[in-house]
Amino acid sequence: MSSPSRAESSQSTTTNRLSSMIRDFLAMETAGGIVLVIASILAVICANSFVGPYYQSFLQTPVVIQIGELKIAKPLLLWINDGLMAVFFFLVGLEMKREFKIGELSSVKQVSLPGIGAIGGIVVPALIYVAINWDSPQNLNGWAIPAATDIAFALAVLALLGDRVPPALKVLLLAIAIFDDLGAIIIIAIFYTSQLSLTSLWLAVIPLIGLLILNLRGVTKTAPYVVLGIILWICVLKSGVHATLAGVVTALAIPLIKPEGAAHTLLEDMEHGLHRWVAFGILPLFAFANAGVSFAGISLESFIEPVKLGISLGLFIGKQVGVFGLLWLAITLGLATMPRGVSWLQLYGVAALSGIGFTMSLFIGSLAFEHSDFDAPIRLGVITGSLLSAVLGFAILSFEGTRRPATEAPPAQ
């Protein structure tokens, strides 16, 4: 028997490395999901106890950074939502670029199924929200809130199921969430941009050109990208476009090139280095700052308030109908193939889990109703819709995983 060729050996090494990175990513996100739950519970406790006034006062603490005439003054809550979340979106951008270049979404065949499913998961929840709030024009700005998926929470639920869930199902959920994040980025850029400052936008072109030059020249030092990324963030923040988009743009400029003597590319090293900070720092802090819904004054009528109802039904009903409906349609029409070792009921369970919107839904809600009194309905809607989706998805996948082991071959198509 002939020994494997050098090319085959190299391909095998690359495949093993990518598989290892995906396993590490999933492990990190699921652990982060547990921390997110704890942070969210703490926020609710703080908002409904004697420390409530101190909790609100903490979030409204003014934070000012000034260099000469350049001044950025915001309450702590907005520094978290505009500043730290830009780092989160930078990580999302790195993940997207890697997946589309060398990962699970690097071919049309791999992209088609999760991409189609994500479209349904964005459109149908938005339509449900709009239908419920059609008679209230001021409410319609929240149409995108139930269109988001929180990957950390969703993967944390899958982690509880262990080996009862086939690996292909985890990768599918991850891919759907990535497309979901891409959709959220586009929505934020187009629909949630305030009055524009053309001067700041023109100034943003300078660091953009700098990032492009660094990328084209194959620069593999971290510092130049970080410095230009911060300058870009300041320009975008002052322009009226939401500052988190600067994180995505900066990430797309990071090259998939290995520094001399390094084992991984600059992008992979930055992604790996940021995961722990984002999963265990930034996202839990965001959850703690934004999930503190007060139960004071909440009654049965609060659960049928249009904004709350549109969000919760959009997440719980719209996501599962939209995602599973288009997954079924794509597979039935031959536009995509059924993932190996996955049943229809497991696909439906994943569709249900995609209704866990939490972090991203709260974030979009903060943009949609930035200067209004909809905080309580938004938080209540996101929490109830996400919780119901988590319970249903877990129940379906637990039942199917017990009835049909993850290693069982899929039925003939």
C-alpha cells in the first residue's frame, strides 16, 4: 500500500486543524452561554431589589474621554453598547471571514442550507412583529428585534444534550447564527443609522484606506490594525452610523496570512485571543447592563402589549416557522442536502433554538427605541420569547436524541 502523498497529508492536517478550531469555538461559546445566564439573572435580581436604584445609577455613570478638542462623553451603558459591543462585532467579523474563506461556509454547497434557513429566520419573525404592530406606527421601528439569534445561548442548550446531538447539527446551528449576525449587521447599517455627519464619514475614509493598504501589503502585526480600527470607530461613532459596524469593517481587513514562524494566521490568532474576553467579559457585561427588566407594574396586560407580543411571538413562532420552513423547502427542492446523521425532527429542534435572540435582540432593541419608554416591553418580550424557544428546542432534541442516537445513519432521502 502506497503512503499518502505530501498534498494529501497537508490537506488532512488542514482539515484536522479546522475541526479542532471548530470544537474549541463551540466549547468556548457554550461555556460563555452559562456565564450569560448568570449575568442575566443577576441583572433581573438587581432591577427588582433594594439595589435597583444603585444598579440604574451605575449604568448611567458618566464616562468622558477627551483629547484636545476631541471629546466623547456617554453614560456607562452606552460605552458598553457602542464601545465594547464593537469588539464583539469585530470578533463576529473575524469568524465570518474565516468561515467564508477556509471554514464550514467556504463552498456554495456548504453555504446554501444555513443561508436559506437564516433568510426565513429573519423575514418571518419581522413579518409577525409588523402584523401585530401595524396599527401603531411608532412601534414599527422594532421590526428587526425578533430577527436575531444569540449563538452563545443556543449552543449552551445544545451542550446540555451532549452526544445526543450529532456534530453536523451543531455546525448547522453555528452557520445559521453566522448568517443571522450578517443579516443583523446589514439591518443596523441600513435601518438604524441616525442623522449623518458627512465630515466624520469622509474622515472615516482615511483609516479605511490605511486598513486596505495593510491588508494588500500582507502586514501581520496586530498593532497597526488596532490603531486604525480605533480611529475608524471614533469617526463612525461621530458620523451617526452605528459604531459597532467599525468593528466588522476592521475585521474584514485582517489577513489570513501566517506571521513568520507562527503556527496560525493573524486572523486566527486574534480570533482565538478575543474569544475568552468576549465570551466571559463583554457579552456577560452587556447582558448585565441590558437584561435588568423590572417587574414593577407588570400585569397580564403587559404580556399582550403589542411591542412585547410582537417580539416574543416573532422569536418563538416566527423563528421556528421561518427557519424550518425554508430548510424543508431547500432540501425538498434539491437546493441543499440534508446534513449527515440529522433527522427532520432534529432540524425542527434547531429551528426552535434559533428563536433564542437574547443578546442580539436586546442590542437591536436598544437601537430601535433609543429614546423611548419601551425598555420594559423589549426586555420582557426578548426574555419570554427566548426562554420559550430554549425550552421547546431542548425538549425536541432531547426526545429525538433519546429515540434516535446521534450516531444512527440518516433515513434515505
